Amino acid sequence: MKKLACILALSSAFVSLNAQAWGNDGHRAVGAIADQLIKGSNAEKQVRALLLPGESLAKVASWADCVKGTYCGPQTEEMVAYTTANPQHSEYHYTDVPFQLSHYEDHGVGTTDHDIVQTLKQCIAVLQGKGDATTNPHNFTPRQALLMLTHLSGDIAQPLHVGEGYIGKNGGFVVPTQKQLDDKEAFGTTGGNNLQLDDIKLTAKSAELIPAAPEEEKPATTPARPAPTTRAFHSYWDTTVVNYAFRRIGARTPEQFAQMVIAGNPVVAANTGDPVTWPYQWADQTLTVAKLAYTDVVPGPMGQQTSKKGEVYNVWPLAIPDNYPVPSSAAARAQLIQGGYHLAAVLKAIWP
């Protein structure tokens, strides 16, 4: 675990707190931080002009996930128009750079012309008023650009939305070439979705290490389904670790989390250069934390499962250190802060 401590210390070079890529709560926290940081600025005025009455960055932060299905409610005309015009929209949320690398490179292994870095560049260019056929190939409107920027500023801070774990055919994490991937000498893990944690063991260890959630009165529910015995590594980083980060500081809601971390006066490294280049800097910072996410994490033998659609895919059991919830939740808290502060900073840079 000394490696984890070293990498966490390295990540604190980017975010340091006095004291310290997400589910709905994580995205709302990023949006809520930005909402507070742009108050009274021209950026707030311009944002309000693009949002509908009653909307805020926190409230629209999950819009780009909600368009993927109906789990947020029925699709609106705006959502249908967006998904129809963007059939690859689900691929805008991530890139798959090998986590061992230090930099995102255009046309590198795991990157595409419509991945999260390229899409963020496009959103920023549109909001700068520089959108054209080259910089805005998806023809985003300014409102769509803001909705996507708000969401993707959170996604790019999620370690597994940037750093991918590739596994060699003989086991272990590797840095593959594209040819090795094509020749099936190495395999991607779909952002850690195909890496499976022992959920029973993880839950037991977490109960020992993470404060319990505040007690709340809950309505009666129907009997729950049997708890799953495994949990996808990606799901852990999307939602579970956010819950731990909230619990460790006693925050009940994303808005309360935002208030508490801002009150702690975090120091977030400033971005440099044209804002349209900032997504590269954000990706590189997140790769630093992705190394933490994969430190002392060991994949087991490859197996296969069949999806509900009848598609066969590879899976690997994943062993993690017993105290993994502690450094991972500290890293998640820092990354949520990164996402919120970066979103506010880029909005202020676009609309000074």
C-alpha cells in the first residue's frame, strides 16, 4: 500500500485540501461546485441564458447520461433530437488510454476522433463562438455544448473514463499496441466494466473502513432482490466510491458536498493556454489518478459471460487491497473537486 500512498501524494500536487467519470450524485456534485464558483460572474449570466427556467448546472449535469435511455424518465423532444443527430453519443464520454501512460495523444491506442477529449474540445469551441465544420463536426448548438461540457467535465475526472486496463493474453496488465489488440494478444476491459470485484468481501471491508451513511427514514419497499456477489470495477468508481467520499465528510447531498469542499478552500492547479486545449491537461491529470486506481490491483484468469443479447464477452475477477476504499474514496473526492473547479474555470475563461 506504500505505492498507493505515493500516488495519492502525487495526485495532491494537482488538488490539495485543508483536512479532503460518476453516477448521478457525482455529476450533480461537480455541477453544484461550479454553480457556486461562478455566482455573480458574467459566466453565470451566460449560463443562465442557455439553461431553462429552474435549471442549474447541478440539475443538468446528468442530462448526457439520461439521453441513453428512459431511466431518468421519458425522453424529451430535445433528447430525441440530440441522439438522432449523434448516433455515437455514448462514445463521447470516455477514452481508453492505457493507464500506465502519462499523456493523452491524438490517434494513440484507445483514442478516437469522437472520444471525451475531442468532444470537450468541440463543446468549448462552440461556446467560444468558434464552431465550424472542422471544430464542430457534430453540429452542437450552444445549449447542447453547455449540457455536454457540464457532464463531460465530470466524466473526464473519473479515472476509468480515461485510463483503461488492458490485459495480456497470458494475464496481467499491459501497454498494448493496436496490432496486439487486433491480433487478440491483449484485451481491453471496457473501462473496467469487465473487471469483477468480490462484492461481498468489498462490502464487509468497507463497513470496517468507511463511516456509515447518516440514518434516514425510508419508505416501505418491496423485498429486495438477492444482492449480487460481484460488482464491476467501473461501477465501483462511478457510484460506490462517490458514496464513500460523501460519507467520509458527512455530506448527505451533492449540494452539501459542494458547500463543504468549497469551504475547505481546496487548491486546484490552474490550466494554461487556450481553453480549447484544457481537455488534454485534464486527461493527463486523470491518468495520474488512474495509476492509483490500478495500483496493487490484480486481474485473475480470463473467463467469458453471455449478455442478455446473446453476445459473449470476456471477464476477469479482480483482487484489490483490503484497505482500497480509503485511498480510492480520497482520490474520488479530489477528482470531484477537480471536475467542478475545472468546469467553473473554463466557463469563466469562455465568458470573462
